[in-house]
Amino acid sequence: MGWLIGRAAAMADPQKARIKVMEKLQGLSKLDDPESAVVPILIDAILLVECYRAARHEITFLPELRESVDAMLRDLTAIEKSDAVVAR
């Protein structure tokens, strides 16, 4: 896959790498079932963050992934609480 971003390029310019990934992800809307492609990745990302939380050695981009996962989980928790209040 020629579009993949190498480790050196990602570490040299993370913002440019993120933009390249976002451009690639725009094609998800053309898949028959984009959720079936994205949800397993989100699950793996959450599990990866949890596996390496408080690890002795830091993995490149893990702090950013942890922040993203934690923010998503906070948002989902807020939505669940809001839905519970509305349901009462």
C-alpha cells in the first residue's frame, strides 16, 4: 500500500501524517458498511491504550492515542448519562 506513512515520516511531522490519514479516511463513506471497518479498529485502539497504560516505556504516539480514546470515552459516557436523564 503506497499511501502508508512510515514511522520516520510520522515522527518527523505528525501533523502532516495526520492530514494524510484524514485524506485517506474520506474514502470510508464509499464503503458498503464503513462501521464494520471502523468499529474493530476503535476497539483495538481502546484495548491497546489500556494494555500500555502506566507501562515503563512509552510507545510512540501512545500518549496521543490515549488522549483520543479517553476523550471519546468521556464523550460517550456523557451521552449515556444524558440519554439516561431523558429516559426518566
